[in-house]
Amino acid sequence: MKFNRTFNTRLASQRGYSLVELSVALAIVAVILVGALLGTRQVMLTNSVNNQVKESATVISKIQRQFAKQTNTTGATTNVLAPLGIWPSERSSVSGSNWTVRGVINGSSELVFSNTTAIGTMPANGGFIYTLRQVPVDACAELITAMDAVSFSIYAGQSAGSAPTDGATPSSNVVKAADTGAINVTELASACKPALGSAVDIAVVFRQ
């Protein structure tokens, strides 16, 4: 009898985990993996935004230097500026006479036009409209906030089906009105809310 009890005790101790225990363990592992993936994605997105901001500041500075001795910004376009080395060559490509510039953030692109209409106290052809197209919604608010320091005004809204073809004042949300010097948080939330879609266009206006 003693032998049987010992044997049964050992047999019970060698049994595997129950289905309930395995389910709980798998659920915990799944939560940990999802958290790790989301954390990694957020870190990568933040790095992309930071790199985009650094490059945008460099691009704006180069454009301003290029036009420093010009009376105005008439004729400034992506096609005119790209051959001058405003953007890194590895992200600039040309087809015929049309240049395309890929943004730092995956899937985005960049365009520049002279402003053909007055924006606040900025006269027509007194500055530039620098557009970042197809920016992921979850990068929108962070990118706009970071671009505040180098902008005269900022517009943002759901990405249009086609890219702008001139320097007309954008018709999207006025996130930062000309001459105010401050981002409108309500407009920022409206422009960057996920309900708008998967991507937004951000137009940063800056002076000559």
C-alpha cells in the first residue's frame, strides 16, 4: 500500500499542465509580445519623426540661403530646387523634367512651392510652402509640434488624392495661423485625428 501511494504521488507530480494553465500562460506571453511590438513601433516612429524634423530644418535653411539675395521667391518649385542639392540625392529622383522627393518617414514625400497668394502679413512670393505628403496619422501631431519653431504658419488635413501643383494657400485645417506664433491645439487635434484616414498632408509655410 505504501508503495502504491508513493507511486501515485510521483505519477501525479509528473503530469503536465492543464489546458487552463496553458491558456493562461499563452495569454500572458501574447500580452508581453504585443506590448513589445507596440513599444518597438513607437520608438521607430519617434526616430523617424526626429530624423524628418532634422532634415526639414536643413532643407528650409538651404532654400532660404539659396534665395537670400533674391528680391522674392517667384519660380521656386521642387523641380527648380531639387537639382540644386536641396535634398539628399538618394531620396531625389527625376523622370523627364519632374523631380520626386521621398520623405524620411516611410511612404511620405516632399514638395516646395513659392507662395503665390499672400498669407497673413507675408506677401505673395515672399516665402515658401513646404508640403509633407502622406504622413502617417500617428506621426502627425508630433511632427507638427516639432516643426512649430521653423514655421510662419502650418496647415494640415487628410491627404488629397493628388499632390499640389502650385503655391496656392492650402485649404486644409489652419493648425498655426499666420502672425499668431502659436499652434491651435483644437485644430491640431482635428487635423490629426485617426478618423481622417491613414495619412495626412502637412504644409509648413516659412519666410524667404
